[in-house]
Amino acid sequence: MDNQYFTSDEIAVRNRAFLSGDAVKVSFFIRNGKLIMDEECYFFLMASMRKMRLNIPLSYTLEFFQSLFRTEIIEGKGIQDGIVNFLVFRNTDGITLSKSSVSYFYEIAETADVLAVQERPLELDLIKEINVNNNLLSNIRVHSPENIYGEIYAQENDLDDVILLNPNKRIARTTFGNLLFLEGNVIKIPKQTEGAYISPLMENFVTFLHKNNLADIQEHEIIAFESQKAEEILLISDEKGIFSVGKIRNKTFGNTRFKELTESWRNSFL
């Protein structure tokens, strides 16, 4: 294929997401034609922008986003169920980067039900040649070459995703979500200090389970081998949805209990 050359226009030059990966991303959720968990997602966006020292416009209120998504997506595009992946990036028009303005871009992934477990179980594997950090920025969705590498590795090895470890060789997350490990009545979740994502979707789910005494939620430091001890594994991704994990290497997992728990959670939104 011949090389193609592109000239930069003013918008591209100012877009630091394109030039430097200088952006944060947060998902918003639409279910039955309504925004759900909008406050949790909004406050996560604000916290993510602060961590990246992005200049938060005064117009970025919860009401602004509620109106934007209702007008442009729910009413404008007729979307009843879906995930809005919302990206805020820094421009280069300020005296300093922290004073530069920001712009946004969003895309919509339509789904049957954002709270439902997807039909096809996933096949995962551990990847050991790279790891993810466990610092302040590891918990938010920013540019991550580890995710890109992991996604390509998964595709080349006929996997759906890969499990990423932190520098201490413990489980952090996958390329696009967090893992929950079910053993009996206990659900173990990697700590955020291990490199797991902050996830409004997962936090809403585990809070529901805790408040209704449906499971014992425990945050843990989880070594890679412990993934083989679980009875069931759930992958929750703000970006893509909810999936059961069917196989890791030679070990297969059920999904009955997690489906029952997510069904109870879904019904609480009716």
C-alpha cells in the first residue's frame, strides 16, 4: 500500500488528544431512553479531568450533559439503549497547558441493555511481557499503550481480551475493564491501588449487592494464579458492557450465579 500524506489544519494542530494522547474518557449509560447513573459518571469525569489538570469549563455542569445527551442522542438519534464514550481533550490555546481550553468528542455504542450480561462468554489469558502501573493516573481512562498492545495480542491469539498485571505481578485489570472473581458467596475485586479502573458501572453493581446482602464484596491483592480458583468471573467494562468470562487457558468457568445477581440489579432500575 502506498504511503499517504496529510497536511494538518488548525483543528488538528490544536487537538492534543491526536498529538499527545492528552485526553480523558468517561462513559455515560442510556437505558430505555433515559440516562442512568448520570451523577456518578459526571463526577467521575470531573475527577478525571482534575487528575489530568484539564481546565474544567464553567458550562460543564451535570445539567449540561443531561441536556446534551437527551437532545443529541436520545431524541436526536432515537437511541434507547447504549453507551456514550465521552472524550475530553486539551487544546493548545492557553499561556500554559493547564490554562488551555478543552474540547470534547463522543461516540455511541448501541447495546441491547447496558446492564445485561452479554450472551457470549469471553476467553481470556494472562499477558506477562508488559504490565500496567498502579499510580494516580492508572485508575482513569487515559491514553495507555499497554491497552493497545494487549488488544493486538488478544486478536493475534484468538482471545477476546487479556489480563494485565501490575509491577508486583498481581492482577490489575483487562485492557478494557475490571474483573470480579466469585468464590462461594464472596466476590473478590482487585484494589484500585493495584491498577484497577475506577468504574461507576461496577461500583453501582457491587454497592447494590452489598446493600442487599447478596454477596460479600472484598477488595484484594490477587495473584495471577487465583484466577484459576474462581467459580465464576465477571468482566465489567464502562466502555463496552458486562461479560461473563468462560475460559482462561485450560480452565472453564460457569456464569449462573453472576447472571442471577446482575438480573436482580437490573430489576432494581425498573
